[in-house]
Amino acid sequence: MAAPLDLLVIGDINADLIMWGTDPVPAFGQVEKLMEVGLLTIGGSSSITACGAARLGLQAACIGVLGNDALGSFMRTAMSRTGVDVSGCPIDATRQTGISVILGSSGRSDRAILTASGTVGVMSTAAISRDVLGTARHVHCGSYFLQPRLREGLADLFREARELGVTCSLDTNWDPSDTWDHGLASVLQQCDLFFPNEAEAIKITGSQDVDTAASALAQSGPTVVVKQGATGAFSRHGSRVLRARAPTVDYVDSTGAGDSFNAGYLLGFVRGWEPERCLALGVACGSLSTRALGGTEAQPTLEEALALASTIRVMVNGQA
């Protein structure tokens, strides 16, 4: 694994099979429907964030468990081609690499996702060498709720990282169990940045609205950066709130847009940018990633992202 690293991403690595057509709703009874597109591509919140960061020019590595199978081989090759170092990924020959089947259509505003988690659920902090941890400038973890073994030791891992001068961030993603806890509070206390989307922030806190949710989460210590899809995003640190509207792009698919947002924000954070500039770049990266099917197919270069970010106005406590 290359050192030093700008960004070490730990967590879920799985493939996405995107099925795209005018009528993506399955019909039982052995009814066969024809779809317009079937695309096997990089999936997983952690994977997509790492690939987006590498595309922007960060030295990025990703560690997650893969199976000794065709999907595992596909993911290693595909991620390596984006510039992500995956040499530290352990192999579990007893399980299949995780896969998500995403059903969507250009005529629908939402998607359906079917996931077989496979190796995703067996990732643990034992796979993270402390030597590697100390070479990173920042550590990010995605899909907290999907990884029971990883979340058991994540607070301690982040604590060790911060003692080494490494900053940390978390994106929980959705909780299929609808519990929205699993020791999250102790992890957030060790985070510098937290990246929920609007629905996740409300679920985690039990709040009635997203602003109240962000305020409650910020009390744990991290800067809370809330992704709001086509609306844009906002961040809260203490009483300081930054808001940015998403620009108009040639939208195709929002798969992984939040993870691409993470990558953009993290590039600015690692490089010591002001929060306003980090937020604008995150929104630009998330928006541009929606130009094609899949989470990584349209991830922007830094030049593309900076050009769009320069057009995004960031409001500070309601003021331009």
C-alpha cells in the first residue's frame, strides 16, 4: 500500500448491477421484462467515495473485505483503474463479494435496491494496520450500519487515529434494521466530520425537521454536513450554518451522488480549505456524478468540479 496517503477509506466494497428501463418493477410468475441497460459497476459507499477522491487527485486507498470470486476480482480491477490502492483488502474465500441490484428508470424519481451483503458484513478494524493508519492524513468510513463487526471497534480506531494526528469522518448511510443507534454516539465523539443525508439525520436523532437534527448531531462534536439531494447541502458547526444550492446538470442517475459529494468535501478538508469552499466543491462533485448511470461513471475531475463550484453561492447563517 502506497504511503503517505491523503485519504484512507474503510468499509463496504461491493458491486452494483444497475438495471435501467421504462418499467423496472419486477413481476413474479416467471414474467420476463426487457430492460434498456444492464451495467455492472463499482458500488458501495466507501468504494465510491474512494474512487471519487482518486479521480480528484487525492492519494487514496480503500480497505474492505472481498470474496475470492468473479465479483471480487472485478471490484479490485475496477477500483485500481480509478487510482485507488486496494492492495490492503483482505480476502474471505468463504463468502461471496457483496452485490446490490439497483432498479431504476429515467421516468421515476426514486430507485429500488436489492442487496446481498456478502463480505461487507465481515469487515472489522482488525484489517486496518496501525502502521497504515498512521500514514494517512484522513480516515473515512462508509455504511456504518451495514457492518456489525466494523462498528464494534470503530470508535477506538478513530480515537487511535486522532491521537496520531489523523482526522476522521463517517457516513452511516441507511439502517436496514431501522434502529439508528448501534453505538453511533461514541463514534461521533471521535469524528471531525459527519455526512448524513437529510432522512438519515432525522432518523438518527428522532427530530421532526432536518435543522433540529443537525443541531443535535453537532453537539456530539463533529461538523455535520447534511446532503439534501437535488436541493443541495448544508453544514453546521456550533451555531455556524452554511448552505449551498445544487446547480442544474444533465441528470441521469443519482446512484452514489452522496458518496461523490463526500469525496469533494474531503478533498477540500484535507487540503485545509475554508468550510465554504469545501461545501461548494462537495455539491459540485455530487451534482456532476449524476450525469451517467452508476456511482463512478461520471465522477468529475478536479478541473470540472472547480469550474462548477465557482458558480455555487454559499450562504453563511442566512447571509450571502
